Amino acid sequence: MTPAASAGTAAGTAVVPAQEQQHPAPEVGVGPWEGPAPEGDHWDPELLAHGDRRNVTDQYRYWKHEAIVADLDRRRHGFHVAIENWQHDLNIGSVVRCANAFLASEVHIIGRRRWNRRGAMVTDRYQHVRHHPTVEDFVAWAHGEGLRIIGIDNFPDSVPLETYDLPENCVLVFGQEGPGLTPEVHAAADATLSIAQFGSTRSINASAAAAIAMHAWIRRHVFGQHV
């Protein structure tokens, strides 16, 4: 008898530890609506009949897509988010997802029009995304809207995000993973902010930096926590 057989398995079959056995992921969302159909134009008949498995909060279950966007538009915040896209950065989708979570007014893609949407987890369907082919085009748009351009990167002239009073109407700009902000954006920025770090790495992931900066704006202008 082989060791495998003596362990209660067929010869040559590996034993998978219980903690490594895969279990089906829990089903996301809700099934078909139960009870009388609710009244209102924002309800989606198809979702009510078949269930809603989208990546949305419970308050938007069974709502039409356009009704969700319209409701978000009524509540969007005064900050915008921009990210440079010269090398098809994989972080852009995650930045869009964070912008949706913190209800940014718009996301701006500077450079290449096509961007990797995988990390967005379909949140780009609910988030306004605008494309700017060049830095000059983006800067002209921001100045026309009266928005202050705030770069996020570690430059010698950067000031700490933690002590900077973020303006209410601004656009937070992020560079690509690795090279960071281009010199053109750095020169055009009203201020460039750095995020305090205490470990051995030189920088943090671009999407993580974006989440931290957006939340700093939320603390300042939604919760009124002054620096």
C-alpha cells in the first residue's frame, strides 16, 4: 500500500488541506422583488423582475442606471480628480473607483484616451469621465472652470498634504505609477502636495495616494475638520 493510499486517497492524488479548499463566492446583490411593485419612475422593471446583482449600495437596488446617475449628480462634491495616462497605467481604474466612492465631480484622463477599466469595477458607468489629449488642454479647462490645480507627488518643493488647507473647488492631479507627475503638470500646479510616509519605500501606489488625497478633501469639506 502506498503512502497516498494509506492516507485514505487514491495513489497519486494530492490531499488538499481544508483551509485551501475553494468555496463558492457568496452571491452579490438581491433577487427578484417580493410583494407589490413599488411606485416611481426610478425603478427598473427588469431588475424588479429578475433581481439586481450590480455593484451598487443598497439604497440604489432596483433603480434604473440613469436614475442613479441623476441622484449622484445632485450631490456631487466640488473636487475633481485627474490622472495622467501616457503608458496605459493599470491604476487608473482604481482611481476612478475611488472617485466614485468619494463622489468626485468628474474624473479627467490626461493623455491617451483608452485606459484600463478593470480596476473600476464598472463604477465608471456612474462617474463622469472627461478626456484631455494634452496637459495644455487640461490646464486651460481647469483655469476656465476656476479650479485650482493640486498635484500629488513627492517633489523637493512639495508641501505636506496633512497640513495643507485643501481648497473646496480644485482638481487633484496624479501621475503614473513610477514616473509620477510630468514636469508640465508640476509647473502648472498651484501647489504640489506629498503624503507622509514612515517606512522604507520611496512612494505608495498611485491609486492608494489618490484615495488618501480624496479622503483628505472629504474630511476638510464634508466633516469640517480643519488642519
